[in-house]
Amino acid sequence: MDFNEITEQSRQAAIEIIEAAGLKKGMLFVIGCSSSEVLGSKIGTATNMDSAKAIYDGIIPVLNERGIYAAAQCCEHLNRALVVEREAMEKFGFEQVNAIPQPNHAGGAFATECYNRFKDPVLVESINAKADAGIDIGGTMIGMHIRSVVVPLRISLKKIGEAPIICARRRPKYVGGSRAIYDEKLM
């Protein structure tokens, strides 16, 4: 596996999602990642810290450069809790929980990588559907973390490594019915 290629794919995906979703400084981006799927194995069967590091190195610097907060989803063994920076927890009013993600037990490789490398990481049980966009690498189910209304986002990439990706963004709800006129930039 070419981890440099995984880093580049991750970087490209993050840039495309940010641009397509119109993300701005202070917004929240959720990442779900199966390091097993990136390597071509079934989710949860081949946890790999090297693939998690490659994805971190691709996505997180792009978010940091733009002032966009990252939320790294843990696996189902931690009920899909999320690793965020303490600053994001305080800004959005999330509630901290007590667990430390582990690559092979509960949390997953990517969440562990984020917990180990963020400046001041905390684990929160939920981000209360506050994410503005995100990427699901390998079928980790991130939709619950994105604001209503979640819409799919097509980018040029279909996979990172061997993992299929699904990208999403939010759009404001339509209100007003048939008489309403909508802002095309928000659709």
C-alpha cells in the first residue's frame, strides 16, 4: 500500500469537499474512517495505524489551515463518540465523556491518531448533528453527525486506498412551500 498516495487522496478529498460545501472558518467537519477498509479488508478486521496516519496527514492540515474544526468519529464500540479539540467542544457546547480511543479495542485507528495528535483532544459523546460537511471512508456511517438536511456530495474521487468514500454536506431546510423562492447558492 502506498501511504503517500493515501495522504494525497485524503488531502484532495478534503479540499474538494470544503470547496463544494462552501465551508468557512469556524465550521465543523466530521471524519469517519475505517483503516481496515483503506487497506482492502472488511471494516474492523485489519486496523492499521499507518493508514490512519496517512489520512490524518492528508485531511487535518487542510482543515487546520482554513480554521475548520475536525471531529473524528470513533467506532461503534465507543458508540461513535467523537474526538474533537477542547476549543471546539467549548465553542459548540458539547459534553465531554471519559474514554481514550484505542486502535484494536474501542475507538479505531483514525480516532486514536487524532486523539494522539490534536493539541488538546477530548472525547464527546455527540456533536449534536452540528457538522457542516464530512467524509465517510469505508462505510462508518457519519450522517447522524451532520446538520439537517444532509445531501450527498460528489467529488472526483470514489475511493481512498481501497475504501469507498461517501461525502456529504448540509443545506438549509426548505420552508414556505410552493410560493417560496429559494436562494440557489444554498441549494
